[in-house]
Amino acid sequence: MSDQESSEASETSGVTPLRPRAAAPTPPPAPSQTAPSAPMVVSFDRMELREILNLYGRKVAEGEWRDYAMDFLPHKAVFSVYRRTSEFPLYRIEKDPKLARKQGAYSVVAATGLILRRGPELARVIAVLDRKVKLVAG
């Protein structure tokens, strides 16, 4: 039907055809209403990884550690150290930015769940794992 035919048909039938409204411009959503983007993931930066892998290399050379795993989660990053690949982690070096102001972002956790050391500086925290061998005279 053309516009002329539809107007004639509407006059004879007593029905007025509806016209679509022009769409009003929608305002941009407020920042709190935007859809969440991909979740942010906590990770170790290059300098932190350098310190951790230097320690790991020394321990592998000594024959104490054999494998590692890295987990990057939305709330923390974890570097796990294994004596053998099929075991549970011997130690975990964790970075949790939410604890940075309170207790320090870094912590070293033993296999039992005991927190060996916690603090704001990674080098001081992982020093607990890098014990120097001392000669004891008998």
C-alpha cells in the first residue's frame, strides 16, 4: 500500500495509522553503570620476577628446588616452588596489593600455610628463603 492508499483506507475505516517516533538521543551511561570490562589481573613486574627467579636459580643450583608455577589471579599473584613436580608447593611467594598499606603486599607462605614473612619490600621478604650456610665448630 502507498501512503495515499493507507490514508484513504484509514479515513474510511476510522483508524488512524501510527507513525514511529524519532529516536531521542540517549545520554552516555554513567561510569558506575558501564559494563565491567575484563577483570584486572595482578601480576609480578619485571623487577620482581628478576629477584624471584634469581633466588630460584640459586636454589636449583643447590639442588633444593626443581620446579615452579606462577598463578595470576584477579586479587593476587602467586609464585609456587616445588621440590618435585608431583608434590604440593614447598613455598609460595604471594603478591596481594590489597594488603599493601596494612601488612605489605608480599608474603612467603610455607607448605603448611604458615606465613614465614610479610612486608612491603620483596627482597626483604624472600630473604627468609635464602638462608646462608654457617660453619659450626664442634
